Amino acid sequence: MRLLPAPAGSGIVFRRTDLDNFEIPANGRNVAKVSYATSLMRQGVLISTTEHLLSALVGMGVDNVIIELDNLELPILDGSALPYVQAIMIAGIRTQRRRRETIRVLRPVEVREGNKFIGVYPGSGYSIRYTIDFPAPIGRQTTSVDLAAETYGEFIAAARTFGYKADEQKLRDMGLIRGANAENAIILGAKGPENGPLRFPDEYVRHKVLDLIGDLALAGRRIEGHVVAERAGHAMHTALVSRLLKDRSAWELANVPVEAEPAKVAARESLTSGALATPALMSA
């Protein structure tokens, strides 16, 4: 898989090099199926497990990129977004002299399903508060992150996906988690992680934030607002994207003016479009 620089205004686009360079833009119209991962499909061509890479791109301020891959599934790597972040940092990020367009939330948009909930609300910047409540040994965890404060690489990127050992065979029988192992996921037994230690005491909820950032990237632009989620997951994340985009009265496109000479990286990430300075190569 390769990440290639793209012109301003291109957005994030997947390109299947094994299918005559067929392209699938990363947006809500192309969401295919959502279960234990998020998949995109256009004209019958599938891309699966997109959330970790999309999360890394948003977290690092990359708006425009072409993602080349030669099969339907993105590499899981270590189960987090950290390898993607490291590759992006090595390649470098180039400021593009075009104003960044954001989706500025004007009024609340919510999705509810029993005791599960996710909503997005007006607010400056891009902040997330996420609560999970899983069976033991995880229990209830809550965390908050402000993406405008350059916290992604330090606090979110390294959080790994997780699963219960007791559910493994059932999921494999369903054709899921075929590549999952102790090298790319936290395996939970009755007493805790079987392949510890954890990278963070609350790594589980941090990974849910990672997934959410990647799924909300399918809005097509960075969100300007405050997101609250409780016991949500990929299906509810993408349902929020769909509901938000369909309700045109709930948001507006906001053009953030470019500064001639941004004082620091944070200014570039929040004000101007960003693209890779050079290609980045990833392998499973």
C-alpha cells in the first residue's frame, strides 16, 4: 500500500491498483457494510477496514491523499494507527495554499439505539467525548480529546483494537477477524489482557475514539463541533455521518482563511489544507 500526495481539493481517495486504478472516494455515499470494521464500496468494488488509516490522516491534518492498494483490505499492522502516523511523519506533510473547508455544525444531530447514543453539537474546534461499557475486565471508561490541541499522535494513535478470547471462534466462523492475533490486537481473557501490558490504562476507550475519528472522516471534510458518544460503534458512527449529511440545515461549509506564514504546525493543521510531501509506503 502507498500513500501519495494529492492536489488541494482532492480529498481522501482509495485507488485499487489491481483493478485498473479504480477509485473510491472516502465519503458517506460509499459506505458499504459496517460490523467489526468499516467498508467502502463503489460499483461493486470493495475496500475494507478503512477506519485506522482514515483516523491517522484526520489526526495528522492530511486532507488530500491518494491511497493505493492492490487488494480489498487495508493492512491491520499492530491494530492501532501508530504505524500510519509514523509513516506520515517520515513522508512529511506539505501545506497547500488553499483554505481548508470544514463542516461547521449549526445544531445538534443525534442517533439513538436503546442505551447506545452518539451526537454532534455546535462548538469551536473538533472535540470528542466517548464512554464505553463492556463486560469485565473492561467495564466503564470515559475519555475526551481535543484534536485542535495536537493530542492525536500522543494520546490516541497507539491505542490498539481489542477483543474477547471467548468470542474468537464465533467471529471466525462468521468470516470475521481472520487476520487477528496477539500481534495486532489486545486479547482479553477472564482476568484481563493475555498479551499485555496495555499501552494506556484506558486503552480500550481510546481505541474507540480512534475508530470514531476514522469513521467521521467519511463526512468528507473535517468536522467543526463537539461529538459525544456512549456505547456506540462503527454502525452508529457511520449512521451519524449519514444523518448529518442528509440534514443540510444542521451544518454549513466553513472556509478557514489561509495564513501567509503559519506560526506553528497547529496553525497549519487547523487553517490550511495538508497533503503528503512525499509518498509513504506501508506493508502488512
